Amino acid sequence: MTFLSGLISFVSSTIYEHWNKYTAKCMIPLMRPFKHPAANELSLERVLYALSDSIRLDIVRQLARVEVATCGELDGGRPKSTVSHHFKVLREAGLVFTKNNGTNHMNTLRREDIESRFPGLLDAILTQKSD
Amino acid sequence: MTFLSGLISFVSSTIYEHWNKYTAKCMIPLMRPFKHPAANELSLERVLYALSDSIRLDIVRQLARVEVATCGELDGGRPKSTVSHHFKVLREAGLVFTKNNGTNHMNTLRREDIESRFPGLLDAILTQKSD
């Protein structure tokens, strides 16, 4: 009886383990949509902070020249973890809108929202020479 | 002989101690001039970072309205240690020039330097509504 219950326990735990491995491999991760502040919630200080970093300024300058771009097209070969943080700051400031498109993140510059809230600000910054 | 050398040692150390206390009281602390970056050394990212804080933005807005002001006139009743840090950030960004005048620090906005390096930037920021 002890041998039988041991055998059942072993078989069930083995099946459970393999099932977990199988599902972990096959599961497509659920991509939650990114959060973005509304245009009337944008903060001048947060926008200036987001643009006070040369990597983020470079991303915004690139996005100002194209309509839409993936993170990979904008990262300049920088490590993914670093770039992810910068995109988060840009999104939270309301400068960048990111949309999931399959496994890609498609980014656009929220030019109209920024312009309606802070007229002339973005051009005055992006036309300057930085370091 | 031992008593005499002990007496001499006691008297000399007492005189030395009192002299130190006297000079410490009477010495006027030497105020070193503040360091400021040259106009051609100003960094766009550093200027934007300096203006990404509501207290510093408020100080710069006040300075834009007057020719010169002491730290006390600009601090809005905030603690001295907090305000000192903010003035340091503003000086290092090249936005504010601070000069010693007796025991006061006189501050001016480096409007011409900022304008020559980043045309239109300061007005585009200071005319915006912040939080």
C-alpha cells in the first residue's frame, strides 16, 4: 500500500512537472497595453526631466523625423534594459506613445498633445544643439 | 624643577587655548567666489534638468522679473539647506550667476549667455504654465 501510494505520488508529480515545462514553453506572454497620461495631465517639469538625458533626447529627435518606429530602430545598439527604462520615462512624461504590435513595440511622438499643452516648447528644445 | 616645567606647560597651554577661542570668534569667514561654467560650456541637457524641478523653475521665473535678488528673497520661506542645493544646480547649469556681497549672495539670471547658446529656449520654457 505504501509502495502503491509512493508510485502514484511519483507519477503524478512527474506529469505535473512536465506539464508545467510544456505550458511555460508554449504560453505566449500576455502583452498588457502601456499606460499613457492624458494630454491635460502633462507636466512641464516631467517633460523637461524626460528631455534632460542625451539618450532620451536622441530617441525623441529620431521620432520627430519618422512617423512610427520600433524600440529596436531607436535604441542605437544600447542594452535593452537601459532603453526600456528611457522609454518608460518618455511615456510617463507624455512624450511617446507605445503600442503593442505582435512582439514589437511601435512608438510615436505625441507631438500634437505636447504642442496643445505647451505651445512651441518641443520645437524650441529639439532645434537646439546638444552635447 | 618638575614643578616649574609643569607650571610653564600649564600656563602656555592655557594661553594657547584662549588665543584659539579668541581668533575663532573674531575671524570673519573667507567667502570664496562661486564657480560658474562659461557660456560656451553650457549643456542643453543640464539646463533642462535644472528647470525640471518646480522650486528651481520658480526661482528662475522670479529672477526673470527682477535684475538681482538675494537667496532669501527667492527662497519662498523654504529651508536654507534645500534652497542652497537648488541654487547650486542652477549655477552649475549656467542659469544663475551668484556673487558674494558681504554676507549676502546676490543672484542674477544669465539670460544673455543662455540666449546666445540656446536661442529662444528660455522664453519657450518660462512662458509655459507649470503645475
